[in-house]
Amino acid sequence: MPKIKTVRGAAKRFKKTASGGFKRKQSHLRHILTKKQLSVNVIYVINPWLRKQTKF
């Protein structure tokens, strides 16, 4: 059976944590940053129920 290829777009967006979860950054942070709060620089952990929908 052939190996499953990694989805390269997902590999660039998500990082695996030590406990087996995945973390991601906040979206919409490319331009017009003067109006956005500093609290958007938080790294989020993907919920386990959403991990089933996300294609890694």
C-alpha cells in the first residue's frame, strides 16, 4: 500500500504539539494591522472535534 502524501498547505499552517494536538495562528494578519488588536497574536490549539474535519 502506498504512503499517504502530506497536504503541503496544511503542513505550512499547522504545527504538532508535544501532547499530540495541533496549533495554528490567527488568520487575517497580512495587512491593515493598525486597526487590529494586539490580542490576535495568540497561537490557538485546534479542538479535538475539529481535528477530524481538518485534512493533515
